[in-house]
Amino acid sequence: MSEDLRQRIDALRAEIRRHEHLYHVLAAPEITDYAFDQLLAELRRLEAEHPELLTPDSPTQRVGGQPLDALTAVRHAVPMMSLDNTYNEGELEEWYERAVRGLGRAPEALVAELKIDGVSLSLTFEGGALARAVTRGNGEVGDEVTANARTIRTLPLRLPDAVPAVEVRGEVYMPAEVFTLLNRERREEGEEPFANPRNATAGSIRLLDPQQAGRRRLSFFAYQVARTEGLLLTHHSQALELLARWGFAVNPGWRRCTTLGEVHAFIAEWGARRATLGFDIDGVVVKVDSLAEQQALGATSKFPRWAVAFKYPPEGVRTRVRDIVVQVGRTGVLTPVAELEPVALAGSTVSRATLHNADEVERLDVRVGDMVWVAKGGDVIPKVEAVDVGARLSESWPFAMPAACPACGAAVVREEGEVAVRCPNRACPAVLRGRLAYFCSRAGLDIEGLGRRLGEQLLAAGMVSDPASLWDLDWAALAALPGWGEKSAANLRAQLDAARQRPLWRVLAALGIRHVGERAAKLLAARFGSLTALAAAGEAELQQTEGVGPTIAASVVAFFADPESRQLVDRLVARGVDPREEPLPPAGGPLAGLTFVLTGALSRPRPEVQALLEEAGARVVDSVSRKTSFLVVGADPGSKAAKAATLGVAVLDEAGLQAWLADKGVPW
């Protein structure tokens, strides 16, 4: 093998790493996405031709690897301790005075850093290359998540200095923009949204599939060099500067302060700017700068004496928790809800706030009788932000999720890897109420005359048992129910008749198939055209639908394989709820089975190019996915080029497309 080839691969890796740092860490790119994609494509091609030169720290290995069966527990070489908290200037000054007494003098300097609300991670580099990434866990033992850590773009896979061994610690977090998009996608897929970015981060970094973790677009701030071999550091501020030089994203705005007054000013400054950041912070971490002074101060059994966290007051308003109740939804998920003393919040009176799930209750340690801060999230649903532990009543006790469903008494279950606790009983009254309400809602079949309250009335009267039984109603008996009458009954009958003509995608959405929201329902309806055709499809056939991956495909197959679900579908069909659409015909021609995405300015109008490709049998879609065959780029391509590079999608410029089409016998 020529030395020139090896040098070219090394040069490509170095150049790609430099541009990744400029783009993801410094937000100062020097080249276009297309030019970057070409560098990455060349490196990927050379590594494919010479697999013996592929290394784990290559930029091509950012997203990849097979899913794991389970995470491996790893003991930390140096325990990852928690920080003691302070909540006002007086408590922070008390911490400082203890440090002064411990040293016999004032510390040389302090370092103030933003306290990112994420998940702590320990990274071990050996010979300059990332060897292992481990979560904090219980401080002594954590989970190895190396494959997932490699997908984080703000985390270098190789250090520019070949230090024998170094352990870097930092915080993994989810940017606010990414969190909003992720929750929107989860709602579209019929999934429960995450409670907050920290919960989403904790779940994402521990996923068993690295490719799925990579799609969560996590970020990382390095905050400490915990141990080194072959490297002498004397100050924490020196370590932060070194981390930045090594290519890490370092906590923005950190400051070396010579007095506690400067720390107070830092806390006030960033408290005022807190809402403008693109990520969550919940305070400021203050550390003694000198590593020798840190060693002299030591630690208690729980906390280091040389560092402390100043916690900002939570956002929202304070009120008291009267009770914590558990609601059961249409999928059987148990959701804890805090019943509150009514309080004015953002223009309305709030008396209930979601606690999301058992993990969130445990994290908050919220109890009946607690004073809590309540705020409205991005989706304006009131939620408990934090607990005022100092105002806690002595007789309070921790809340625990029930072992049995509060609606039907069935033993609840919690699937491995999920935060949700579920009632498995499909005949559970709460599940039936939720399913019926969702089926009739605007997200489902959109039957205006049957809201949640009226649906519950019909269930209580024994007049319906499932959505299909709506078309079996005894109209005379319905008219006799309190609050109904003949006119209301006739209106509902007309609406149910009209519902038989709803588009197929609405029926699919109304069925509540897990992971199948409006977007997936529309894709499946257009592809298969009827409930019968969809029910007969296997996973492989389902995944041939653009935008339908293995998770959705497996969920659809499982739904139609379930006897109860299939019986419901059959009962709907028998009652005339069986809309049909003309399914997309299988494409023919030389480009059959291929999917294209167009981006940037081409020499011909884009609709003309799209028509040319479609006439030859290809599909042209708007967004890049793993099923995209080719991305065609013109001048000034946008973010689609970067996404194609991340997913390993082939990229053609206009000249390349013309040559490729000519080879296929398709005239340009």
C-alpha cells in the first residue's frame, strides 16, 4: 500500500475534524455543506476500498454500529460526586467561608460556570483516541455508552495531543430547538412527549441503537479534566483552556474570579440572560481554581468541599400540592398529576399540573403538601418545575406509582427501556374511555357530536363497548338519556353516517396504532389504499414506504396480528367504515425503486427535473432519509446536503446526474 494513500486518508480526517469543529463548536464554517460532503464522501470511499485503514475515531464512524443487547456497567476510576447546593447569596458566602477556614486563607481564585441541566458523562481517551464513555450512574458505577457518544458532533473522537491517558468529564444535553422538534415528531407518531430536555437526554444517551441515538442530535460541554497521565495541570481554568484547544465545546461564558463579589456578578448576569440561551441551565457552578487547593480541601462522603452549585429560583409561580392522583390514558399509560391550590398563571387559573411519569416524580421528589413552582411548558400544559424542599411538611411522604391500575385493579407493567408504567388490561374502563374519546377526536375520525363527557355517558349506560359499537346505537334509547333528546340523537346519527366517508388516513389515525400519527397514517393510506391491503402487508413491504421505518412497520404488523385489534377493524368494515383510496401504482422504468431529493439551484427548473425523474420511474420527495437513493445538489445547497452526508446518502451534482442518467438510457 502506498504511503501517499495513507497520508491522503490522514489529511482528509484532519481536515474534516477541523471543519466539524468550526461548524458544530464555533459556529463559524469556512466551506459550504456541499464541499464538506465531498471531503467526507472521498474519505468514506477510500476507507471502503481499504478497510484495513479504518479506525474507530474516523469521522465516518460518527453514526454507525449495530444495536446493543444491553449496556455494560463500568466502575469509575475516580468517583463522580454530586455537588452541594446553595440557593441564595448568604448560603454561597457560607460555603466560601468554609473554604477559607479549610485553607487557612482565601482561595487564590474561583471559577464560575453555567450549570447545564443535562446528564454527566465521563470520557476516557487512550493514546489520544476516545476509548470509553460512561454515564454518571450512582457516582461509583455507570453505563458504558461509547457508541452513542461517538454520534455527538461537539465531542472530538481524537485529541490533537497523544496523551497516554486522560479522563474528560462534561454534560450531555439536548438543545432547546432539537427538543421541540423531537417532541413534535413523537406526538405525530402517537408517542408520549418527553417531560423536558434533561429527560430526553437521559433516555437518548442510553439507547441501545447508536444510529437512533445519533438522530437525537445531542450536544456536549466539557467541564473538567478528572485525571491524566503524562500531563501536568495546576489549575482548573488551565484545564478548561486546554479542553477548548483540544476541540471540545466548553461551557460558554465561564469566568475566573478573584473575589466572591465577581462570582455574584456572574450569577446575576447569566440569571438575566438565562431565557436567551439555546439550552437549559438551572444555576451556576463555583469551583476553587487551584488544583492543589482542591486537593487540600478534599471532600465529604457526598460532596467535594472545593465546589458548590448556586441554584437559580425555578421559573413559574409557587403553590401547594393538595394531592397526587394517577390518570390512565387510552394506551394504558399511567400519568401522575398534581392537584394544586388554584393559582393564577399566564392568564389562567391552574389547579392541576402534570408530573409526566414515575422517573420525573422521583427526580423532583414531589410529595403531597409540598410547595412547588408551576410553569407552563412550550405546549402550554402546566407542569411542576421544582419543589421548595425548605418548606416541606414534616409528615410528608414520598409518592410511589401504584402497583395496580387505579381504574381496574390490574397489575401494572413497565417494559424494559421505557419510563412509562402501563395498565395491560384492554377492558380497563379508563382505557376504553380514552380510546373512544381519541377515536372521535379531531386527531381521529373528527366526530364533533361525541366529546369525552358524552362518550363516558354512553359507556356508563352500557350502550357502547368500543368504537365500532357506535354504529350499533339504539337511537330511541339514546334519545331518552339525560341531556340528549331526539334532535341530539339525530345529529349524532348523521355525523356517524358522514364519518363512514372520512379519508382512510383518518381511520388509521383513529385506531391509535402505536407510533402511527397523522403523518405516518397519510403515508400508509397513500401506499396501500385500504385497511385490507394494509392488514396483509408484512414488515418488509411496509418499510418500502418512504418515511416508514422498522419501528412503525413492526407496530403496524403487531396491531393487525392482534386478535382484538383485528376484530375491531373487521367490525368497523362490516359497519361501512371502510374507506378506499387508489394506492400508488408500482413504478416502472429504468429508475423504478429509486428515490431522489433535489436541493440547490439547477440549470433547469426543478419541476422539470422532477418530472423527468418520475417519468423514468423514480420517486422525488422533499426530505432526505436513509431510504433516499440520491441527493441531487445544485448551486448553494442547504442543510439537506449535510443530512445526506450524515446518513451516507449518495450525492450527485448536476453533471454527475446527467452522466448517470445517460448510463441508464434516460435523456436529459
